[in-house]
Amino acid sequence: MGIQDIIEGKKQWRAHMARVKALPRDYQIVYREMQRYFFKVGPVGLADGSLLSGILDFFEEGVVAGKGVLELIGNDVAAFCDDLVKDSRTYADIYQESISGEPGTAEK
């Protein structure tokens, strides 16, 4: 990864966060909680950016439709997040495999 890639990545992240700031306050709060949750749980594919930008697109559509954020995702934000990454490998899975000593044996 070169300097230009890092600069471009920062530009994309700033544009992404500008879109988040344009959302209504309740959407912003839920988005940030989801973001924090994903950074903690760590789906391995999070780095490609498609998960967070997909959520942002979904939220923007909800705003246009005039729906509240909890109408879209339900009252349990963590359950919604878990459902989004249920088929994805997480860093927690990798950790479980490393301590069990058997690759691919992590339970979900």
C-alpha cells in the first residue's frame, strides 16, 4: 500500500463520514453504534468498506422513505448487526480457532 492509496482511502473515509453527518440525528447515533460494534466484533471483510457503505445506503433510503431508524432495523441493534455478518468470518472466529488448535472448528 503506497502513499497514494492511503491518501485516497482517507478521502473516501471522509466522504463516507460526511454522508453519515448528513443523516438525521437518530440515524447517526445508530450508525455509530453499529460501526463501533463491527469494529469490536471484527468481520474479516470489514476492511473492503462494502458493509458500512451498504448500511449507509440503506439508511439513506430509509430517510427518503420517511421511516425511523428503528423501523428499519428493529429494536435490537446488535441482533441486526449479527444477522448482517452471520455468514462472515470474524476475528473472534480466528481467535477461537487459534486457541482450540484446530482450524475451521470455531462454533457460531
